[in-house]
Amino acid sequence: MSDKKGIALKAFRDAGTKKRFAAGKTYDFTEGEFANYEAAGLIASPDHDEAKAAGKPAAGANPETKTAAKNAAA
């Protein structure tokens, strides 16, 4: 049995094993785990475009932007 590296595209918990995975972190998965999580859209191989974007803040998610907008409205 060989392990495959995968990056969690979002934070999730496996209901069966109770394992938790943080978005943007790389983990070792068995081939079966990798296939199941990838099919569910939860992980991608490290060289996949979605994986490269995982963990990066979304546009407009800058906390300073929210504070500036809040202060401007006051």
C-alpha cells in the first residue's frame, strides 16, 4: 500500500475515521482515501491548480479591508 500526497481544498472531517483536515495543508493518504476524497472534491494532488490556490484568502477577504469599510461607514 503506497501513500499519495494531497492538499485539502477546504477544512473537513472524515465522518468514519473522525480525522480532521485543515484547508491548504498537505497530507499523506492511502490510494483509497485519495480516490474517495478527490472524487468528493475535498482534496487535490499538490501540483493541481485548485491545490495551489487552497489556503489562499479569497479576494476581498482581507480583514483590513473590512475594518476600513466599517470605519468609512461610521
